[in-house]
Amino acid sequence: MTKEEKLVVINAIAEQLQAYPHFYIADIEALNAEQTAALRRKCYESDIKLVVVKNTLLAKALEKVEKADAELVKVLEGPTSIMFANVAKAPAVLIKEFRKKSEKPVLKAAFAEGCVYVGDNQLDALCNIKSKEELIGDIIALLQSPAKNVISALDRKSTRLNSSHTDISRMPSS
């Protein structure tokens, strides 16, 4: 591969690192052709882009977009694939689901919600990660909860008061 070709690949990877807010670095080496096709299909269905890369080119692309965290660069050994996603936990959920039938992919590292996760043991934590929107929703629900309780209590009290008054129109006439 010439320097120009390498530069094109580095720029393409850097563009994807900028375009997607989350990415996972994984090892899919031991998968056979059928398993690899199934993984690619699942990635496509989950709106995840799967790319096999050379470690040196990925390291240079990470440097270019200023995401070359020392922990990320340290995992760039052996066969490497990148999973780009718009939803932080989507690749983790996909990997966990896929591993019910296979030992791979193995998570090397992930960059999700602005944090770096290193090692396959982080898969469960990544599956449970909440997006910024989900966290805001949880906070809003917590803030609304006391107001809902007050409204509910007032409504119950109002209902009791209304039912305790006698309706004159329903009284028997003499």
C-alpha cells in the first residue's frame, strides 16, 4: 500500500470517527465466512457500521481526530474491527447477543458517551449505559413525580368532598 493509499484510508477512518459519536474496537478474527456475514447483517439491521482496519492506520486516524487515548491505542494489537454507532449501547447489545452462538466478537475497547471503556469485561456496563436523552427523561420523571403525587392527593380529596355532599336534585320529593 502506497503512502497516498494509506492517507486515503486514514482520512476515511477519521471521517467516520467524526461522523459517529460512538465506536467499539473488537476482534472478530475467528469467525468463519457464514458467521461474519451474519454479524454484518446484524450490524446493518442495528444501524451499526462494521469496518476491518489495520491497527497502525486506526491509530493515526485516532490521532488525527484527537481521540488517541493511551488506553485505546494500547488495545490495537492483532486483528481489529471497528463498530461505528449512533446509539452508545447498540454495539454492546449486538455483541452480547451474537456471543450466545459464538465466542467472538471480543470487545477490546469502546468510546461511548465520551468515555473510554477497555476490555471485554466492560460489555455488561456498556449494555446498561444510558444515552443523554434517556438520562434527561429519567430526571424529568423524577422531578414530575412529587407534582403528580400532590395532584393525585388533591384529586382524591376533591372526589371525597364531592361524594360526601348530598345532591338536592336526587332527594325524594314529599
